[in-house]
Amino acid sequence: MSKTNHKPNIAICIGNMVSVFPMLKQLCGYLNHNNINVHIFNSISVDYSGEPTDIGRTSIFQLPNYEMFDMLVIAPFFLSSEQKIIDSVVMEAKKRGVPIICVGSEIEGCFSVRSDYGADITCVTNHLIRDHNCNDIVFFSGYKNHDVSEERREGYKKALLENGLTYDEKNVYYGELWEGPTKNELMRMLDERDTLPQAIVCANDTMAMAVVQELAERNIRVPKDIMVTGMDGIDETRGFITTARLFSEKTGETVGRIINEYINCNKKPDVLTIVSPDIDYGLSCGCSKKADCFNEKKRHELFTELYSAEKYTMDTLKVSQELTNCTTYDEAEEKLYYVLSKVWANSLWVCVNESFMNSITTLDLNKLNLLTEVTSDKLYTNKGYGENMIAIASYRNQMKMGKITYPISRMLPDFYSVADEAKIILYTPLYFKDCSIGFIAMDFFPWSKIMYVLYILVNGISSMLESVRRQNELLAYARKVDELYVSDPLTTLYNRRGFFRLFSEAMANSEKSDRFMVISIDLDSLKQINDNYGHKEGDNAITVTANALKAAAKEGDICARFGGDEYVVFGKCENEDFPEKFVKKVQGRIAAYNKRSTKPYNVHASFGTCIMPADTNENIDYYLNLADSKMYVNKDKHKRRRTL
């Protein structure tokens, strides 16, 4: 594939999209306006604890082929809590010379865009001092001696000193950026102080919300009794908590401008770009006039969004339940198209590892080892993506497409063309525990309602595909068990159970005019071979005879090993000479083996035949005994000949 005559393409690797929603929306809009396509690789969650599911979902970061991208954007804090995941993404892009923009932090060799956290806290604190005349302000910091926490604490200190106030370490409490420790520190502050401070500046919004909740429990009013501010700009605080927004629309536009200037204007960005403070004024400091308040319009928008989320979630749960009821691949494929037709997307692909599809459709019974694999967790063990993918269900511009097999290096069938059409494509992993099934890709806009149902949809499709694979695997095991139950493991001929099962089926499907041959075979001199050359050679003689029977048999004939050196053949008889012709074929095969064999012994067998009419009144045992008696006569002749 060639990039010629196609728009540039940008990759964004991210774990949590919701937390950076404003930035992502603005960034995608800016890039689209400047004819740059966006590909978002989303692992569903930032949290990583090493569980199998973490391995499965983060496999999506192995998907990007950076040779096809002009730039990579990452926000490490919202990519993964596991540093090795971040490092692997950065390393792959660097390996292929792709420039990287790192948002929110600094990584060596990357262009960084971030807020000045200290300046943000300074700005919020200045607002309390200059606009609300506060002079008694405490600070809830993060961890002690932590770089990011210290930078924010220094911003608080700077604001106090700039305004002629005294900085006192006693007014700093360490809430460690989480709810629990923050509430503990707040109780300590209330116990230590005789009077309430005028304001509490928190190093992040999580702590600010925890402070507000705990104060409410103690009937301390915000902002009348005490003002509270935060930092980050999470959705929960909008219009309520005064906060400095980090991953805001301003950040998205800044990153978009850098990308556009680099790609379209060949302008290399600065190593570090600082985004100026972006303050959201809220009710928590009394800025009701400045705040984006919770008015009737906002209330209506919020409840409309909640109702939409509920509807989409319920619809998707129903779809997920329908998917999990599939038992065959054909049924699953049909159901997938039905599900995809309900998803709000013009183009959508369900792409599955070719090896996973093979594990569903071509499970080889001969390769199943029941002693080890029937108790294993699964046969399919891919931890990433193989060489080829299969788009098992897809829509393009709302038109149903056929199944497509393509190399993983392309990521999607006809990558450049579909990227130009879709403009923004979201890639989300399909996985079961630590195994990569594939991924879903769809044209996407960060403001679309698909965000509400995406993870339910992904889990439903993943569970359905794994369920079908497991169903097929269990059926294969059942067939294998049944095969072992009716088969002789040494020769692969049917055993006695298998013979009588197939005999009954043959008789049930026979016509009254049909006739059948019954042949009894006994291997000669097996004891002497075992005694003189060992049981391994005895097994060889048994197998040689069995192979000769299989080679002489036609379709529908039943060849069975009844005991150590005893065999039976049952099959349709075309004429009176048919059984003898069969015997001659077997003898010819054995003779051919003896001629080319270098073994110190020859293989010989004795035969007895009879013909059984379909409308006989005798049972099969009668004809088996009749064939046996003739075989023993034949065996005596062979014995006398060997004696002479």
C-alpha cells in the first residue's frame, strides 16, 4: 500500500478516553478540519495489575503499524498504570522513526505538551486571595516527596508569597490524591484547628470532592463556611468545583496545532510546550456568576444524556445476551451482522486472528491429546496478533461487506481509503483472559453515544466468539472420546464396541435383498514373534495386518480388531466371489510388505469367510462363528505347512 494521494494519519494510544474527553474531542475536530485522519487505539482501562485480562486488552497496543503513521500521541497518565506498557508503545514508534507527542508529562526523545502544574495551582490560589480576599488557606497535597505533588505544593507556596502571606508547612496536609487518605487528613485538620480556614486548595479534583463530601457530613457549608478548589477538570466537578483543567479543549487544540504545523507546514515543535492555566469557575468558591452553573438547560442536557445512556446500555445488554446464546460459528456470524446493524457507525469491522478462526473451524481430532489438553484452560493461546486477520463481519459506508482475509500489517482492509472516508477510527480489543481474539474498529466521534455501550458490545462479542470456540472444542473432545471408545488405539481399526455399533447402523439402513461378507482373520505365529523378537515387533505385525485390511477395504466396510491377533471385516457383498477377492487383496498387501521388509520374520494371516443375507433369521454371532470355524481350518493348514 502507498500513502500517495491519501491524507496523513495520526495514531493515539490511550487507556481511558472518558477522562480526556474534552481534549480528545477538540483534538480530533482540529485535525479533521485540517484533513488529518485520527486512529485511536483504546485498551478500555488504565488500571493494570498483571491479571490475564490486562494482558488481553493491552494487546491492542501491538496493533499499530507505525510505518503507516505520521505521528503518535500518548498521554501516559491515561494510557496505563504499568510503565512497561507505556515504554513498549514509545519504543515501537521510535524504532520506526515516528515523532511522538507526549501529553501531560515529559519523556526523553518526545515532544511534550503539558500544563505547568505549579502555575495552575498558583492561579487557583491567586483567585481565592485576590477575588475572594482569603488569607487563611490550607493546601491538600499529594504524596510527600513526589515530583508532581511537590510541583503543585510549590505553586501554592508561590501564590502565598506573591501576595504577602506567610507559608507554613503546618497548613499542608497530604491526602495522597485519593479519597480515603484525604478524609483522614481533613479530620486531622479539623481536630488541630480552633477555627475553620477560609479555603482549602486541593492538588486534584478527587481530593476536592472528598473534602466537600466530608464537610457536608459535618454540616459545614461550601462555600459559605469554607471554599474548596481542585485541579484536573474531571467531568464530575464541572460547574461545581472551581478547578484548573489539565486535559481541556485548550490542550487538545494546542496538540492539534503542533501536529498540523509539523505535517502540513514542516515546522518542528519545541521540545516542551506549556499550556497556560485554564480555570473552570464553580460554586465551591462562590463564583456563581462565572460558573457554568447547573441551570435548567444543563439539568435537561444531563438527564437526556442519562436516559440515552440507559437506553443504549439496555439495548446493548440484550444484544450481548443474544450473542452469548450462539453455539455455532455460522449462527454467530449471522448474529454479528444483526448486532452491527444496530450500532451507530457508518463503517465497522470485526477483525479476528486467523489462528483463532482456525481453532473454531478446523480443530484437528488427530492432534488432540486428551491426557493433557482436556484439562487445560484452552487450546488457543495467542498473546497478540498473528500474521493474518479475518474481517468476519463488516460494514463500509453502511453497506454489508463479505469476509476478508488480510495481513495484520495493514491493520484494516484497504487502510488508507477507509481512513480517508471515516476520518476517525477507534480500535478496541476483543480478548478472553490473556488471549487476543482480535479487535473491533469503527468510525468514531468522541461525542457519539457509542461510548456508553462500546465496552458492553466488545465484551459481548468477545464472550460469544470464545463461547463458540469452546463449544467446538468440547464437541471435538466428545468426538475424540467417542472415537477412542470405539477404536483400537494401536491399529486405529474399530474395536469390538465400534464394530457392533456400525454393524447395527448398516443393518438398519440395508435393503432385504442386500448381502454381506463376514470375514474372520487371525494373525499367524504372533506368540513366536513376541517371544523371539519382543512385543514391539509383535505390535508391528499386528499393525501390518491392520493396514493391509484398511487398504483392501472399500467405503462402508467395517474393519475391526476383536482381540490381540483377531480381526473381523464386515461389508456389502456384490457376488459369491467377493469375499475371496477381498482376502487375496489383503494377502497381496502383506506379501508386498514381507518382500520389502528387513525384519527377521514374515507376517502371515489365516482367513475364514461367509456370506450373510440381510433378511436372515440368524444374528451376527452365528456368522462370526461360521467365519471363525473356516478361519481355524485355514490356520491348521498353515500350521501343518510350517511343520513340514
